[in-house]
Amino acid sequence: MRDKIAEIVKEIIQEPVKTPEELELFRIKYLGSKNTIKELFSELKNVSNESKKEVGQLLNGLKNQAQERFDVMKIKLENSSSEDLKIDTSRPGDQIENGSRHPLSLVRSEIIGIFDRIGFVVSEGPEIEDDWHNFSALNFPPEHPARDMQDTFFIEKGENEMALRTHTSSVQVRVMESEKPPIRTISPGRVYRNEAISARSHCFFHQIEGLYIDKDVSFADLKQTLLYFAQEMFGEKAQIRLRPSYFPFTEPSAEVDVSCTLCKSKGCNVCKYTGWLEILGCGMVDPNVLELSNIDSKTHSGFAFGMGVERIAQLKYRVNDLRLYSENDIRFLKQFTPGI
Ligand code: PHE
């Protein structure tokens, strides 16, 4: 009996099971309803009483061994058949569609390119800001409404106040603190305001803000820089006009309009029949802001401006619902594939 068992152990190890047919033969021979091991079990009654236990254990081991080899070979065969499929070179390839740049990313790059040509370098900063960089260093009085819960998403109130930045002017404070003038930088980035989401407003949007600080920087430099930007962005016939405005960090401050390129200033529903479109805010950096960042306001002056990327994209692509930019609808995004 022991010899027979040893023989079958050898067989189980050596039996060829390289194809599904061979595997099936193996199954019938060692695991099927009338298999070889079962036959041996039926012979157990002829074994002497003192050897019964040992032989019984050997037979059980044999049964497990056959089952194990069967399981292993089955998995191997299944894998190798999918392996074969993988290298079926006759199968047609999958169609991979080209993606397209997001319209905001296209406009952002274009704006960066325009300012890069006149020496502005890109600077970036954190989206979660402290009160100092987002407000205090920019001359916001403590009771200023922009600090109010209505506009700002606060993360932590109190002594270590932290909030989602409401503009990228915070990045400019960081640049003024860490670099010496002349400073010529633009800060693109995402900003957050606690506003209800609608076609015309969103709780986050994108800005590009610019800052230039040197000796003898004048309002004329600001105007010329913005005219250059408008003509590069909207065409050489574009004109700008400045209207007085107020920002805590600039004095004087202005709102800038560009002549409506859609109707050539004749008046249309996009420019609300005024011939002008509002595109950005700007002004001369308030001397207080320079001093708060340790820049001598007696020897240095500067200008700053800030624009919304969505607003510029809206004018360029005539997208008049802000929500479309963040819904990831492929039908919308596809339209910005280069060459279409
Ligand atoms: N930071 C202002 C805003 O978010 C824009 C601005 C920047 C205005 C620089 C003037 C100068 O609305």
C-alpha cells in the first residue's frame, strides 16, 4: 500500500498538464468520481489495524496534493490564455482621442506670455493664507467689509486666523517681503469668495495680479502697461479708459475698461450699449503698503493691477456662464481644441 501511494505521488508531480485537455484528464484521474485515490481508500479496510491511521493520513495527504496541483495548474492555464490575448497583434487598436487645454488655462498662458515679453516674472503663493498677507499688509482696516464672513472663507478664526485667499495680492506681499526692488511680477492663481454660485458669480475663480516697484514709477507707466496689455490681448485697435475707484492698497485707484471689440464700440448687448467692457482694477501702490513690507516709500513707488481670468476668457470666447468652466462637460471643453 505504501509503495502504491509513493508511486501515485510521483505521478501527480510528473503528470503533464500543459493544456486544458490534459488538465481535464488529470481531474478525472485523481479528483473525479471514480478516481485512483478513491480506489486506494476502498482498500483501506484490508490494512492491518495498527497501520490504518498512518495509511489513512498518507491517503488524505495524497488527495490534498492532487487538489493543490490541479488548482495551481488551472490558474496558470487561465493566466496564460489571457497572456495570449494580450499579444494578439491582429486585434484593432483602441482609439485614443486627443485632449484639449482648458479655456482658462489657455487664457492664463496668453496673459502670462504678454507680460513675460515686458519682463514680468511669475510668482506663486499659498491658497490658504493668514490675515497678514491677505488683508493687514494690504492696508485693509480691521473693520473693512471684505474681511466679513460674507466674502471670506475662514478656516480658523481668532489669533491664528487662516482663510482661503480672496485675491492673489497676498502673493505680491510675499514677494515684497522677500525681494528687493526693482520688482516686476505677476501672480496667477485661484482665489475664493463666499458667494452664491450663479451664471455671474462663483465661490472660486482665477486671477492674475501684477506688481511693479522701482524708483520713479508713475501713473503714466501703469497706463501704458495696461494699454500694451489690452492691445496684445484684444487687438491693436483696442483702447482703454480709466475710471476712478477705491482699493485699500492703492492710491489713486482705478477701474479699467477696454473698448468693446465685438461691436467696435458701437454698442451691443455684451457691452450693454456703452461701447466699453470692464476688465480690471489697478492703482499706484499705497505708500503704507510699501512701508508695511519694509520698502522705503520715499525712494520707491509702484503700481499694481488685478484681473479675473474668467472675465477675460468670457470676452475672448463669449462664454457667459461662469459655471461652465468648472463642470468638466466634455462637450464644452472640446471646443477649445487647438485648430478648431
Ligand atoms: N486685488 C483686487 C481684487 O481682488 C484687484 C486689484 C489688484 C486692484 C491690484 C488694484 C490693484 O479685486
